[in-house]
Amino acid sequence: MTQQNVVVSDPKSGINLTIPVKVAVAGQKPPPAPGSCITISRKTLVEINGNKINSWVDSMRASSPTHHKSSTPPLSDDLTSWMVQHPSALDMFEQIISASKGKQIVMFLDYDGTLSPIVEDPDQAFMSDAMRATVRKLARYFPTAIVSGRCRDKVYNFVRLAELYYAGSHGMDIKGPSKGSKYKKGGQAVLFQAASEFIPMIDEVYKALHDATKSIEGVRMENNKFCASVHFRSVDEKKWGELAQVVRSVLKEYPKLRLSQGRKVFEIRPTIKWDKGKALEFLLESLGYANCTDVFPVYIGDDRTDEDAFKVLRERDQGFGILVSKIPKDTHASYSLQEPSEVMVFLRRLVEWKKLTLRRQFRIRRQIEEIKASLRN
């Protein structure tokens, strides 16, 4: 027996869920790559898992790592093995800097769980003044983008730094710095919206889900303009099956929308081929680094949706991803950090390294100029 992730498709609702199941294999085969999937029919899914709702709940648990708070903590051996594959970005800082030598570092940062802590009420996910100051300094030395599942206006109101790029709604709504950045291409703010024709439909499904879920205590709805979010962090786990049924029932009427899951949240998005990985590539192109070998993108995120960006960096063989997590998870990221406080330490070290590098370069240039001047005399 081996455990694999299973993609379950419902043609009526347009829903795709990834569910861990155990399947029998003949002979010895290499383990699947992290995040790999196999596709099976819904009939087979029922045979394996008993019924569809239980499978949904299993998927909800699998996408919610904070569930470990109320269960057995991960075994130390498992964590040690995982850390060997995904070492701390703080411990490996010198190696990271060495790999970036001679290249332009470009920073991509998720918001929730990366720059701010995960909280029960998503409207209260404020970043600290210290983190804001750190990100402001970061943007002075490196092109910096916030890539979030939240709507762009909302994440901007949290961060409040006009010199950054913002990619909201999982990268479907992108805008460049409004001021204070030397990295704007052609002096114009980038503006890109991948799914503007879906906005009325998102508004409609948001209202339908809001009405359908209001009887389930703890559900929090969020309209992120290009996607709708159903937060179940405060929902009693005994009610997760009921919530899954409600969401599935509503989405049957919207075949052009699809469902994905993050950390205790359902994300309803248009069925277009656009995600945080596509947003990363778009922003690199906007900055003039589309086909450059001297660019070094760094993406830091904590959510399943960030895996699309991690995967792009793996495929490009440029830069790296850093997963923010206290527990072992399948990931395409190369390194790890445990929580936002460690993210801040890493960003500060990056800023200090760049400042020292620039000072060193300035001293060298001045010495060269002095030597040239002495030779002329």
C-alpha cells in the first residue's frame, strides 16, 4: 500500500479536491513527487472512502495544518527528516546568498501566515509595525511583491506600502507601485486583471454562499473580488461535513467556477489557468526579467496555493521557495521558516547583507577613483 493524493472531479459543480488515500501498487515503484496526483472516478472514490462527505472532511483536515493543535504533534523523526530536505532558510542564509551572487534578487511574499499571523477573524490579520518597517526597507533594495488570495485593495489596506507590487485574488488582480519604487517599468504602474468578466458571477456566488451558510455557526465569508472565500477556522469540526454539502450544493449552479482549499478556507475561483505561479511569471516579465539568467526570485508563503509559485521556481531552476510551516508538509519549496517572526528575521538579514554589500562596493569604487587620480598626477 502507498499513500497518494487523489484529484476528485465533479463535472456538475466544477469542484476539484485533493484527497490523500491509500492505494495498492504492484511491485516496487519510486515514491510520487511532492504534490503529485492521480485521478480516479467518483464511484471509485466512494469505494475507497466510504462516502463523499467523509472524503470532503478528510480533505478539509488535510488542508488545515493548524488541526494538529488538537491532535498528536508530528513525530520528531518525521520533522527531522523533513528538515533535512527543507532546511531552515536562516541556517542556510550564507548558502542562499552565495547562490544569488551576481543576480538581481526579486522578493515575492504571501500575506496571511507569512507577514501576519493566522487569526480566527480574517479581518483582524494585521501585520505588526515592525514587520511593516522591515518590508519597507526590503523594498528599498529589492523589487518586492505581495501575492495573496485576498482582494488587492484589502491586502493593500493591511500593508499600506505604496512602493510594492500587489497581486490579489491569487494573482488575478495585479498592480504595480504607485510611488517610491525605482523598479517600475517605463514609469507606469502595472495593472493586470486576468478574470474581470467573472466579477459579477463571483458577487452572485458570494451572496448565495453567504445565505446558504449563515445557519452554520463560525462560518466567515469574504468577497475577494475575483474569488470568494469561505473560512471555516471557527466552525466546529462536527459541522464540516454539513458545510461541505452546502458549498457543493451551491456550486452545482456555477460550472465556470472551481473550488480549491487553503488553511481552513474554501476558495471559489474562475476556471481559468491562472494562479500565484502565473502571477510570479507575469511580474518577472513586467520587471524585464522574463528570459534573464541573472534574476533570483525568492517566494515566501505558507499556504497550499503558494505551491504553484514554488513549482514555477523549481521548473525555471531559478531562485527558490521558502515554506512557512511548523509541521512537515509536501512542498515544492527548497527551504522553510517556522512562523512570521522568523520571516521577519530572514528579511532583516537580507536587508543588512545588501546594505553591507553596497557599502563595500562604494568603498572599492572610491579606492579605484583615488588610484586613478594619483596616476594622473
